[in-house]
Amino acid sequence: MNAPMQSRTTAAYYVQAVLSFTLSAGALAIGIAYLPVGAWTRAFLGVGLLYTVTSAFTLAKVVRDRQETNEIVTRVDQARLEKLLAEHDPFKVEGA
């Protein structure tokens, strides 16, 4: 009944996601650095980039936490159902 948690992602998928994020954030940071605008505009865009990245991480964490909570509730409900089914005797006669 206590099955170990299995990862739903492979190592290759994880590496691809990390590299994709690093490449896209790096490219955008370099683009902002070489943009032909003033320092204040460049700083504003840099802060916007940081805010977007932190918001994306927060959103990913919230989605993951909600999914884990749903999995735990499902497991508890399944354990309760299994207990009820194990205790139920369809051939038992009440009051006999």
C-alpha cells in the first residue's frame, strides 16, 4: 500500500528544461544589456526580467504544491475505501 513516489520526468527532460531556461534568460539579459537605450530603461527592463522569473518560479511551486496536495487527498481517500471494503462482509446477517 505504501508505493514509493516515482518521478514523472526523466533526467534528460530535466536537463532540457534547465538548459532552455538558462538559454532564454541569458539571451534576454544580453539583449537588454546591448539595447541602445539609457541606463534607466535598461535597469527597468532588467528588474522586469527578474520579476518575471521569480513570478514563474512561484507559480510553478504553487501548481506543484496543489498537485501534491491532491495526490495526498486521493491516497487518503483510497486508503479509507480499502479499509471499508476490507471490513465489509456481504454475507454477514445483522442481528443473528
